[in-house]
Amino acid sequence: MEAKTNPALASLKDIQTPEVITSWPIAYGYWILLTLIIVTIAAIYYLVKRQRRDSAPKRIVIAALKELDPNHQALSSQVNTLIKRAAMSYLPREQVAGLEGQAWYRWMNTQVKLPDPQLQQLLEKRYQREGLASGEGPKLKTLAHQWLKEALPIKVNPVKSSQPNGEESRC
């Protein structure tokens, strides 16, 4: 015996499943987040690379200072040369190379917050016949190291424009 089929069921179609949902293309928010992450990584890389480039002369001069013999007769002259060489790495040669005596010490003092007068006194001994005493070599190296760590890299201050006088400002 044959089963009779319900005519209402005969008119039904097979069940169709919806299309598979894929993750592409992803939503705009994820594209924006991905772009921000890439830009942030690139900016951090650029800043770190620039900071390393700017501090390279400082690392080189500090390494050269550590290699100096604290008992050498011309230590104060060698330290002064290292400091000047480091300054010329950051500033134009014309601005630093000609500085001597009090002008040099004034310039050195402007580069640090709290200048140590002992550094100036020990550097001036390069002009004296006796030179440095036995315990002053390590002290000079320590003071020079502190100055280099604090002063370098030298920030270049923009030249302030001259203020116009009263007649020029009225024009």
C-alpha cells in the first residue's frame, strides 16, 4: 500500500542554508585600528632611531673619556679636547672652536643646570707647569663625565630675532 502524500507538503521546497559568512572584507573599524598600529610602530621606530643618532657622539666621547689614563700629565688638555670635540659634533664649528678661557667656561656653564666650578679649575690646570695633582685626575674624569651626561646632546637654541624699535613697529 502506498502512502498518500499530503498535497501541502508536496509544494514545499528543500531547506536552503544561508551563504557562509566570511571575515573578509573586515569592518572599517579594524582597518582604522590596523592603520593606527602601523603608524604608531613606525613613529616609535623613527623616534628611537633619531634618538640613537643624536646620542651617538655622546656615547663615543664618554667611551673615549673612560679610556683616558687618570695619571697622564696632559689629562686636563685631553679632557678639554674631548669636551670641545663633543660640542662641535652638535653645533657648527664656528660657534665652538674659537671659544677659549672665560668665554669657553661660560659657554660650558650655560649647557648644564648646576655647573661645578671644580671642573673649570681642573681644566685650567692644563696651562700650568705642575699640571694635575695625584688625586685630581680621577676627579676631573668624574666631573667631565657628569658634564657630558648632562649637557649632551646640546639643544640648539634658535637665534632670537631683534625687537623692532618704536618707529618700525608703527609702520
